[in-house]
Amino acid sequence: MNKYAVWFRRIVWLGVIQDWAIGLPAIFAPNWLLELLHQRPTQDPVWTSFAGLLVVLLSLFYIPGANDPYRYTPNAVLATLSRPPGVIFFFFIYPNIYPAFGIIDLVLCLFQIPLLILTMLNNPQASTPDNDVFEYDGSTYKEVKEVLW
């Protein structure tokens, strides 16, 4: 892997670990986590816990793209493109309510987008035998049907 892919992998994994570090405590102790991050406590901890669960589950889809961005390109792209909506949500739709989460997404976004672009621009051409996965040299249905009937 080239140096851009290595750094992209590291930054996406950093985001996954950050999502787990915030999401898991949010599931079980949402107000404790918000106080720890100097954010205002929530009036409805159930929905905050559910949001933490969704963050943890969403981060699981980032892992394939983090491990091999060339093989799992859609996962790598979606892992990167999932950060800007968080920035928009916490800075523009609901400003000054939970700005820490918007800052985290902004920082990760500012690193992931350029690294993803550089990673994809420096894509080494794979020379594995599964490049022609749809090529088939065997019998067709028509040929089998003619032999059987």
C-alpha cells in the first residue's frame, strides 16, 4: 500500500476508535458522557443512548474500507462522506447544542477527504486472478438444455 493509503487507513481507524470511545459510554451513561465532554446534559437519555448505539453500528461499516480502501472502495468513500453531515448537523442545523461532536467530525473530515482522494489517485492496479471474476468458459444453459432434452 502506498503512503496515502496507509495514512487513510490510520485516520479512518482513529475515527472508528473515537466513535466507539464516545458511542459505547453514550449507550450506558449518556449524561455522564456529556458532562465529561463539557456538553449540556440531555433531557431524554433514551434517544441519546440510541444515537450512541447507531454511531457504534455505523462505525462497523467503516472497518472494511479502512483495512483495504482499494478492495472496499464504497466503504472507504462512505466512511469519509459520513463525516460532513455530522458537521452540518452540529454546526448549522443545531448550533451550540453539542459542538464537541461537530468539531470531532470536522477534524476527521479535514483529514479523511484529502487522504481518500490521494489514495484513490495512487491506486495500484491489482494483478490478482480474481480480476476477471465474471469471465466464464463453461457450458451455457442453452447447451445444457440441448443435451438433456
